[in-house]
Amino acid sequence: MKRYSKRKSNRCLCYLNPKLTLLLVISLFLPIYAIMESAFTSFLLTLLLLHYVMVGSAMTQTKNTTDQLALLSLKSQIISDPSHFLDESWSVAVSVCHWEGVTCGSRHQRVRFLNLSNMDLTGIIPRDFGNLTFIVSLDLGGNSFRGNLPQEMAHLRRLKFLDLSFNSFSGKVPSWFGFLHQLQVLNLGNNSFTGSIPSSFSNISTLEILNLKFNSIDGQILKVIGSLMNLRVLNLGGNKLIGFIPTSLSNASRLEKLELSYNSLQGNIPEGIGNLHNMNWLSIQYNQLTGSIPFTIFNISRIEVISFTSNSLSGYLPNGLCNGLPILKGLYLSKNKLRGPMPTSLSNCSQLQVLSLSHNEFDGPIHSEVGRLSNLRKLYLGANHFTGTFHLMNTTTFVYYYFRILFLRIKCRENSTRNWKSC
């Protein structure tokens, strides 16, 4: 019995069911396979990660090389660098992110800011400059760059700040500025740009400051400028603009500064200008404007300067002129055809520093309230028809006055710091 049992037992070990045998083998090798699979997977992941790191590094290096080549191209076009800023700093031995005037982004190490302002550089902007596609701010103001702006700069789609002022750039104002949809500040002032204002400017809905002063820009002020709802500063002074001031400007409700002086603008001052309640500076002097000054302008409580000098404006000034101008500092109305008496409310302009009414047709007495304007520094009343006696009482800050060709007597008080008898 024992022998039989033993043999039977051995037989059971030797002749197991094939399916059970397979399961047994799998159960024995499965942990080993899992370990091998895990190790292989980890190995593959390591290779994949290494691949991406190497590719990313190569891409970053390529991008940095792109920016480096663009800036080196600019350097090659500089014919005068008196202070040797670029000669000493812009070297291939140093990372482009450490060059003078260059700031890179921390993520991609691409050039984000370039500031070469007031370095007295002379040269032109190369076409390769359009490869600085990550740049956000570009300031080349206060140099002697010249020539046309290359078309390739239209690729700088991330640009928000562009200052090219006080250079010698020429050619027409490029229409491709309209492709820079993120642009907030565009300063082309004091150059030699020609042609008209491109209609494509209406596409830059983000624009807050537009400065084209002292160029040779001609044509009319486009109506579409009024569609720039974010515009805070519009400076078109010192050009060759003609035609009328578009009424659409009254739609630019955020406008704080409007400078249109030294052009050849005609017609009336739009009534809607008085609805720009954020305005603090309004200057349209040395043009050919006619008609009367809209009374609504004298209700802009934030305004500090109103200048319409040297036009052909006519009509009267409202008697309550200063009732709505608590912080007015400069009122420039000389060399027009204004007439009538001096407003009695001038004493309410307590912050007034300059009052310029000369070379008009004003008449009647000069109200004593003017002499009580304690902040008044300059007073121009000459070449009018004022009569009577004018008392200077509290104007202790006076530095200049112009009273020539007046039919009046002037009485001044002595002061511990000034002898007003000489006036």
C-alpha cells in the first residue's frame, strides 16, 4: 500500500493537466516579466525624456541664434557708435540675453525688450530685424537712424511698445502698422515721414498713444481715428495736415491729450470735443480754424491747458468761462478775432498760470479779479481795446506781462520781493 501510494503520488507530480502546467509556469514567470517590463518602460521613458530635452535645447539654441543674427545684422548697419556701446557688449562670446539694452524672456530665452534709446547711434534698420518675433518693446528713440522702415517689421506681432522718435527715418508712414494688433504705444515723432496717415491704423484697436508730431505728413485726419476707443494721446502737431477736424474724434472718449498744432486745418472746432471729459490738454494753435469756440469745452473739469493761439476764431467768451475749469493752468487765445468783454468768472480759475488774450478785439474793463490770481505768472493782454484801470494785487509770482497798445492805466502794489511801480 505504501509503495502504491508513493508511486501514485509521483505519477501525480509528473502527469499534471497541461492547462494547469501552463498556469503554473505563467505564475512563476509573471513577476519576472513585470519587473523586466517595468525596467524596459522606464528605459524608454528616460530615452524619450532625454530626446525632448535635447530637441528643446536645440530649438532654444536655434531661436537664440535667430535673435543673435538679427541683432548682429543691426550692428553691422551701424556706421557710428561714439560711445562704443555695441562694440564692447554685442559679442558672440556672450549670450545675447546679456548684451547691452537686451532683455530676454525667462521661458524661451528670446529677446523681449530692446532699448537702445539716446545712444547717439547712426545707421539703418536691416530686414533681418523682422526675425525678432518675440519682442514686446522696442525703443530706438533719440538716435540718428535713417532710411525707410523695412516691411519685415510687420512680423513683430507681439510688439506693444514702439518708439522711433527723434531720428531721421523717411518714406511714407508704413501701412503694415495695421498688422501689429497688440500695439499700445506708437511714437514716430520728430522724423521725416511723409504721405498720409494709413487707414490701416483703425485695425490697431489696442492703441493708447499715437504720436506722429513734427514729420511731413499730409492729407486729412482720417475719420477712423475716432474709432480707436482706447486712445488716450493723439499728437499730430507740426505736420502738413489739411481739411477739417473730424467730428468722429468725439467718440474717442478716453482721450486725454489732443495736439493738432502747427498744421493747416480749417473749419470749426467740433462741438463734440467738449464731450471728452477725460481731456487735460487741448492744443490746436497755429492753424486756420474759424467760427466760435464751443462753450462745452469750458466744462471739461479735468483740463489744464487750452490753446487756440493764431487762428481766425471769432465770437465771445462765455461769462462763466472759469466756473467749470477748477484746475486750468494755461489759457492761450492770442492772435484771433475774439471780441467782447473779459469774462467775470476768471477769478474762479485759481490755478491759472498763463493768461494769453493779446491781439484780439476784446474791449471793456479788465476785472479786478484778474489781479487776484495768485498763481499767475504770465499775462498777455496787449493789442486789444481794454479800458479803465487795472489793479495788480496778489500776483506775486509774475515773471512776464504784455500790455502794449492798451487804453488803460495800470496800478501795481509794492511788494517785499518785487517793486511793482516799474510796471
